[in-house]
Amino acid sequence: MGIIVNLDVMMAKRKISLNDLAEKVGITNANLSVLKTNKAKAVRFSTLEAICRELNCQPGDILEYRKE
């Protein structure tokens, strides 16, 4: 897939753990882990919005397109 999820990079920059972010966003650790490890096939805009709100970033800071 050409979409790369850089959530782990942004989490490291903001010094927030998976557990803390999952709790603040309101999703399970397992679902956030799937997104973080680039295994997700989709992400809801409401989830993306909540992640961006908590990390104080833009969607483009998390999602990247790379030509395959």
C-alpha cells in the first residue's frame, strides 16, 4: 500500500505512550497498535481528528503517500 502511517514518529516527538494516546483518543490499545504498525486498511476521520487533536498535529504529519 502506498499510504504510510508515521504515528510512531509523531508519538515519539510528543513523548506519549500508546496506552496514554489510546485512552485520550478513546480507542483500544489493539486498534491504535494496528494503526501505529501500518497494518490498518482504513481509519475513521473521527479517529484521525482525535489523534491530531491529542498530538497537536495535522493529518499530513501522520499520513504519507509513497509511490510503490
